[in-house]
Amino acid sequence: MAIRTIEFEGQPIHLIGPMDGLQKALTAGLHLTRRPERMCLIIGEQGMGKTVGSRLFCAQHPDAVYIQIPPASVMRPGRLLQLLETALDLPIAGAPTLFDRLHGIIAELRQRPRMMVFDNANRIRKYDYIDMLRYVHDEAGARMAFVSIPSLEYVFTSYAEFASNRGPGGALDVAGARIGVGRIAPLSASVEIPSLSYQETMVLIEGFFVAGYESTPALTSQFANRVVSSQRMIDYRALGAAPRMQEWFDEIEPKVFNTLTPFPVTVRDWEASVTIPLSELQADKLGQYAMRVQQMGAFAKQHPDELLAALIVAAETTLCYDGQDLCDTDHSEGSSGTQSNFLTTGYDDDDLTDINLSLGAAIAAFNGFKDDRGQYLRIGSRPDAVFDVLVRPAVLHLFRTLATADVISGTSNGWKGRIRPMALPELTVASDFYVAYVEDPVKPFIVQFQNEPSALKTLGPDSEYATLHGRAFFSTQGNYTVAPGDWRYIIKLQKA
């Protein structure tokens, strides 16, 4: 396999392939294309799983749309536009001219950016079609991946020659597009990728990092309200209760928020970096590092989850916006009265009967929480409400039994489908566990980002760093933190 980059109408296009044992390289290439304004051509022989891999990728990524190119015999400019309109859920032929339809597609992609994956792209043979897609790419900043057999490379390079002869603005790196493809080797568990130049290796390393980052689920997305700001510090204010509906008589009577003391949250700076000997890169030894680079991306995505877990463990000693600890026995705001989200039950966490009783106490507490106006919030009071339960790993099997069994000890199990147990390795104290309700807009935590660690910064073999140290440098950096949110949406339970 090889990776090449050609300049196409002033834009770099990554060519990945030909490929054998396609899936890992396909995934890396598609993830790489998800970066802003990227165009990527992924090539491999027939029967290698390109279609299955492309469909699976689009199914797993809501911002990616799969477009199957029909046979060349039925392709027309209007048909290509129809494919784009269908993929983007736009009205077909809703505009009178091809020009209007084309600009309707561009407007949609500007408003709601999507990545377009064109399968069987070798059927796009005419310059007019390539030119149309290039226009969409340039005008909308659209991300496009063309998945094809190797012949499509020559369509693009021929188009490059065609474009370069059209006058000003055309000189393209045609020779770069015709660099010979190196030896082919399987991309199996060893991720052996021979015959790569260091430039090609650097591109693929970035792809593996992005693949690891973007394919990893984040616990914070479930338990925390996400805040993105260019500021390092934000003052959060507990704005009090939102107004409730009231009978309208003569005039509207607007309420005011009972704003409390600011709760400042400042992001922290994080980095993960590694160096690789130049001799390894020059000897095409990426196979030793690719999976670790992908894992590095996954670890970067999961790091806010680690901060969240540490915050949960320290819930008894971490102050939240009301000046009390996150889990405490004497929260009070306005007319709420004293309220507790730290329950001492006397029950164990390794006995199903005790677990049943503890969960009942937690749900009753959720249902009874009041806002600062003294009105019930009705947290988790819906009949179909589902609660997340965070437990130590040693007792996860018991909570899973309670979450899935129809009958326990001859009695119908009322908790089936009502709890989602999850083990946190940071939880180690016997009979301590947490119940959270995260189905409302308000969450028990805040994850605040100034910058995500979602990209890999590199100093390659041609850098001053490599010249001085004989190693390539790879680093991801982020500025973020996790802080307590609304304490009413998480409850700690302990035996004594």
C-alpha cells in the first residue's frame, strides 16, 4: 500500500492504496477525510470489502453519507445532482435549473457540513462530473472520499492534465499523482505497511490517530453538559428555577432568575507526546507503531472520562455551585429547604435484596428534589425513566442481573430495563455506589473545552527537531476540565 498526495485545483488530495487486507487502511483513510475540507481517494481491487467497509463507516458516523455511483451508462449531470440531493435529504428537482440545484446542495453543505463517501467512484469518468464535484468541494468546503478500483487514479490525473491546460490557475503536480505504488502487504493485526515514504507515513499516522479518537465513545457525552469556549475561565451561575406555566389573566407576569454566586471553572492544560526514531520511519516500520498511535487517539478521547471518574470518587469533598460538596446532606437554595443527595442506607451492594432497597431510596430522593422556588422537579418520575448506576467492578454482575432478569428469587423483577449499570475501576469501597439521571437537559457534570485533543501535531524527518534529535515528534494537546454540574442529578449511596 502507498499514500500519495497530489495538488488538485489548489487543494491537496490524499491517495490511499492499492490495498490488500483493506479494513484498517480504509478506516484510517475515511477518518482522515473527516477533517475539515479534506478530499481523499481510496483505491483497492475488487472483492476487498470497500463497499462493506464504507457502508459500515457511514452507519457509525452520522455526519457521513454513503453515495453509490450508478453505472456510467446511466450517469448524467442531473442524475449526479439527484444522488447528492437524496443523500442530503433535499427535495429532488426542487429548483428549475441544474445551476440552482447545484447551489442548493452547496448551501445545504455550508449550513450542515457532511462528509460524502462516493462508492464505485470509478464510474465517474467524465471531466464534467469531476469538475462539478470539485466545485462543490471548493464552494462548500465539503469533505469527500472517493472509494474505487485503481483506475480512478488515472481519471483524476488525466483531469489534472486537462485542468492544467485550461489557462491560468491550472498548473498541477501531475507527476506527484503518478508516483509508483510500492510493495503490497496485508493490513492484518500487525498493521504491516511497507514501502512508504516518510511523507506518506506521516499522513497515515495522523489517520490512525484520528480514527482512534473519533471511534471511541465518551462517558462525558452521557453524564456532562458540554461547553466549548475560547475563554480559559467561565463563571457559571446557578440561575435558579426556570419559570413554570401559570394561568394568564390580564397581563403577563415575567419571573426573574434567582442568580446565585458565580461558580468559576478554569480549564487545565494537557498533552500526550511520543517520539519515533527516524530510522524506524525510513525503514517502513510503521507497523510497530500504528496501533499504538490509534490507541493514543482513543486515550486522548477518554481522558475527560478519567477526570469525570476522579470527580465522582471525590464527590464528598468537591465543592459544587451552591458551596456544598457535590454529594452532601445539606444542600439548600432559596425555598427548597434542606435536601440530601448523600444517602446512608445500611444496605450492602453485594446482595440483590439490599440493592433493590437502596435503588428504591435513591429514586424516591430524585422524585422529591425541589428547585429554589420550592417546586418539585420530578426528576426521573416518568414511568419509562432509566437510571444510570455506577458501581465497583466486583459487583457489576449483580447489578446486571437486576437490570436484565425477568424474575429474581421467584418474584417479578421491577428493575428490568430501568437501570443501566456501569463499572468504574476507580470505585473500590464496598457498598458505595452512585445513581445518576441523565435523560434531562441538565446533567450532573460539566465538561468544558477550550481545545480538544483531537488532532495530532507532528515534527517530521525534515524538521529542525528531527535534525537535532534523530527522531520524529508526535503530540496531541488539549485545554479542558470536568466540573460538578447540578447535584440533584446524581446520588451517592453508602451502607454506613
